[in-house]
Amino acid sequence: MRIRIGKRTAAVVGTAAAIVLAGATPALAATGTVHTDSGAPLTVRSAPSTGATSTGTIADGTAVTIDCQTTGETVTGKYGTSNIWDHVPGGYITDTYVYTGSDGRIAPDCTDVPTPPATACSTSGLNDPNTCAQAVTKAKSRIHTNYDASYDGWCDRINAQNYGFSASGSTTAYVHWTQIPSTYKHANSTDVPAGGLAFFSNGGAGHTMISIGGGYFLSNDIHGAGTYTQTTISEIKSRWGQTYLGWAQPWFKVNH
């Protein structure tokens, strides 16, 4: 479980974080799980402060990708008192309601984070029921490690469902890639924004998955048949021997 020794002051927390950073370089991104005391959703802020504008909420129990961390307002929450704030897709959340397995920083400082993808995810002109941000939120809410037959082999349909459709309109993930107009595709580019769809070829049906930002994706089956978990492009290539094709905006045949 995550370790919190009492309710420390911001100064103590800041010192502990400095020690962690001095001893080792955190990974480029990390993960955690939101846990609130009441089960209520956690507010995402535009800045690391409880007084900053709300940019949305994250449901209790949701897994999140933390692309960087920074110091801000000192907050007392489920996991003690801290001035560490986690940057997740959409904004900042206080680290005091995020289980990360560590009492200090686990991601790089927000000033050291690589620049965002040059091209953002967009549903402009595509008539998708959900926006890119809404699709990412829905995808994260579907994460599970148990077997579910509706996820077993249904990668293209899962992406379509994240965007509000019941199906993609394409027979396979690879066929879907070939049907997408070139203006919406970025062949071979691994600079995939949150909401973008990554595609692979294996000489057959291929594979596709949704980006949640920071180089991470949510994919079915990669960690067990019928599961839906976080992964990377490199893991899909190495574990399944898939050839990466590139990424595309959320264009679906069913809507064209």
C-alpha cells in the first residue's frame, strides 16, 4: 500500500521529493489510481490549486496516467498532506487522492516534460458522438484485467465504442486503416496525441488501440484474452510481432 507517515507539512514533503529526485530519475510517465474518501469524483484543475478552474472530474477508482508532477497548494487528503500535484490528461489533480505506491514523486517535473504531440486529436468534421477527451475518459473507465468476451479480439469495435458508436463499420482493424482518408492519417508517426488511434498490421486482421497520452495506450488482449489494459507501441510490436503502421484521427466507416 502507499506509505504516508502522518500528515506532513508542505516543507517536509518538498524535501522528501527533492531527495527522491536527487537519487534517481523518474520514468517519463507513471500511473496511479484515484481514491477519494467519500467515493465522489476527484476534480481536475487547470492549475495546481483547489481554487483553479475545474476542467473535469475523474471517478473514484479510475486508473490515470501521470505525465509529470509539480508543486502547488498544500492539500490534505486520503493519503496524507502534500504539495505534490499530478498532471494527467486534462489538467492537475492533487497527489493526496492518488495511489501510486510511492510517498514521493514518481514522474518528471512538469517543466522537464517533452513537448506535446505536434498534431492534436480532433473530431472536427468527423461527426463522432464523443470528443477525443470524452473517448479517452470512457476508455479509462473500461480498464479491467478479468476476461470479458466482448473485448476478446474486438479492438476496432472497442475504439468505436469509446467514440460513441456501437461498431466501426470496418471488417477488421487493418481494413479500417486502409479506408481512412490520407488527410486523417499519420503513417509511421509514434507521436500520438491522447484520443488518437494507433494501427498495426500482422498480415491479417491487424490491431488498433487508443492513445491516452504520454506514449501510453489502452488495448484489449495484450495482457490476457478479454482484458483491457495499458500498454505501449513497443510492447505490441515485441509481444505480438505486429508491424506499426501509424496513427489516425478517429475516423470511422460507420459515419461515412
